Amino acid sequence: MMPGDMYDFNLNYIADTIKRRRAGTVGLQFPSGFARMAIEISEKIREHTGSTVVISANSCFGACDIDCGLLESVDLLFQFGHAEIPNLRVENVVAIEVESTIDLLPVMEQAIGMIGDRVGLLSTAQFVHRLPEVQRYLREHGISGVISRGDARIAHPGLVLGCNFSSATPDCDEYLYIGTGDFHALGVALATHKPVRIADPAMNEIRKPDVDRVLRQRCAAIERALDAESVGIIVSTKIGQFRESLAFGLREMAEQHGLDAHILIADMVTPEALLPFDVDVFVSTACPRIAIDNTAIFRVPVLTPPEFEVAIGERRWGDLVFDEIA
Ligand code: SF4
């Protein structure tokens, strides 16, 4: 634990791992939410192990986003804040999930009375280890909480990623997402078409993700792309987002529909990076959050692959699905 914090950075485990693996140089990777802790953690690791520590200043959006350049120059790379992706195991990368120790009781007391008698329980790396505790609490109140196993991209039962909702059990009428932020809950709602409530222990509130607003935005983006004559199909070089064959398949499909189609490859997909490319629409095969979360910041519509298929008439509107990575 870090003093005064409600997150467990597992420093003893890190020190033991470094000593056991005899790592002389270690790298640290943090998502932006934990980056403020990086220097303090780096100093503690150095003090306790004598290792040389290097902090990555590159992005760390998920376990999909391993700093492969840094990995080449260190013996071990600790990636904080995400659960590992089992079908993407990379040698010498160690996931430190940074579990939250916050008291869930206040927010769970609010959830009782708002939810039905059978709910699917979901969370992210910070709270997923608390789901059995939530399940017990619900059971004491006559509610059945279902925790379900996901596919090979999912490390723990009940864990959701912004690109994978396979642990959302179909065997319930609604979901309770324990965590902060709205995107994961929004993704669950879009992927399952079932109601989702967010039990946010940090804000101590129950809320619903704004599904209608996002659906309106996505429909508007697809409509703007209906008359597109050219498309840039984005491939991310991030190791767990790299979907090259999907991109080449989309290019072939676009060309069959008479579009001028180009593959663009990038590490960071930003408005600045895409600015020089004069196309009518982009399709992102990278993290689905790029299209859905950041829709307003790009000059032209950025669609997910299923949305692009709708825009060119390869898929019916009614068959639109959330873009998930297996
Ligand atoms: S692709 Fe996006 S949502 Fe999926 S793990 Fe990576 S950062 Fe998270």
C-alpha cells in the first residue's frame, strides 16, 4: 500500500519478484490516472532492491499497450493498473493490478432497492477482486449477483475491458458495474442492450451511463460517412490492438464499394496525427474507445469497423454491434 492511498501497488510483491528474477534494470509503466505515483514508487523500488528503475512516459491505455521499446532495454517491465490479457502474454512483463481497498458498503447500500433480484456483476482491475464480497452482500439482501467468466482476453471472472464484454453473463436482465468512470458500463450497455447501473465507490453514487447520447453521436457519425468517397483505415502498432488482417479486409470491402481506401499505421491515434490525410472518413481498427470516446475531436467521422460496414451497406443498421476485440 502507498501511505494515505486507497490503492494497493503491491510493492512487496514487486520487490520479491525483482530479487527472485535477479533483475538489474526494471521498467515501470503507468496509466495516466496513476502516473502521479510513478516517482515515489520508483524511489521505493530502487531503495528496496538496488535495481536501476526506468519510468515509461509513453501511453499505457491498457494491458494491450506495452512499451515494447522500454521492454527491450530492461530485465522486467511492471505494468500498473491493468489485469494482464491472457492471450497476449509477453515475456518479462508483470501486471500489477493496483487493487482498490475503498469501503464499498456505502455505495452498495444505495444499490439495494434500485436493482432487481438477479444482476450480472462486472468491474475493472481495480475492483474485480471485490466482486465476491459484493455478491455476498447482495445475497444477504435476497439478490442473486452473477459473476461470469469471459473469453481468452479476460483474466478474471467479471472483468470487463473497454474492448471486451465477454464476461457479461446473458443470464440476467441487468448489470451492476462496480467502478469509476462511465465508459466500461456504457460499453456493456451497448454490447448487451440491457440496463446497466454504475456503483461508483469514489463518487459514492449510483448512476446510469448515457447510452442514448452516445447512440445519437454514433448514428450521426455513420450518417456523415454515407457519401464518403475515400477512407483511411487505421491500424495501431500497440501490441494488443494490432488488427492488420481486419484492416486489409475492410480495405478490400471499401474498394468493392468504389471507395478510395488507404491503410494508415500509427502508435498514437490523435487528431494531429491524422490531420495530413485528406479522406472523408476514418475507420479505426485500434482501441474502440478512440472512435466512441473521442468522437468530437476529429475533423471527419471516425467509425468502428461494424459502423463502417453499416455506412457502406454491408451490414444492416439493426445488426450494428459494439466493436470488441477477442
Ligand atoms: S484495446 Fe482499448 S479497451 Fe481494450 S484493453 Fe486496450 S486500451 Fe483497453
